[in-house]
Amino acid sequence: MGDQFYAPIQSVDVSSNISNIANGFRASDPIMIVEQDREGAMPYHSNRELPDRVRLHLPAHAQDIFREAFNHAYERYADPSKRHFGGGREAAAHRVAWAAVKRSYHKEGDRWVPLNGG
């Protein structure tokens, strides 16, 4: 596994513009541990490849959202100059993917459920 570092996360009201999602984070926001970019890391081809913290906790549809948002952001942030908030490519993609999930789902207790009853 790659090295770990702390990356800011937050629940964000986002638009479809990925740049707006990523730019909403501040260094003072709550953090989670994410893996630093691994050499040769590739976007996820199926939900089975998602990290356990995603695959084992999110419903299938939320996993689809996470995977698609991650893959798109992973390509979008290949150029470090587009990462306005610091961190690596994979960390940027994880931030965007979680923000995308939180547009449609929220956590109730230990479960992720659709917003507004789905």
C-alpha cells in the first residue's frame, strides 16, 4: 500500500463542475486518511475494485456514483496545476468522489441512505 497522508473532506453542496467541488475544501475541514498517489494507480473498472471503506459501506448505486466520479476526477486532475487545494491525483479524485456521493446520499447511523427518501 502507498504512503498515507491527511486530506481534508467535508460535505459540500456541489454543482456538476468538478472544479467547484474540489475548491470547496479548506485545510481546517475534517480529515480522513487517504492513500497517497501510487505509481501505476489506475481508475476503478468495477465496484469490486473499490476500497473496502467504500465497497463495504455504500449501497450499489452510491458505489456507482463514487466510481464514476473518481474515474472522471482522476483523469481531470492528472495535471498537478489543476489541483488547487494541494495533494496528489488520487487524493483529489477521492475528494471529488465522496462529494458526488454526498449529493445523493447521507449517513443515518451506520447506513448510507438516499437523500429525500430516494
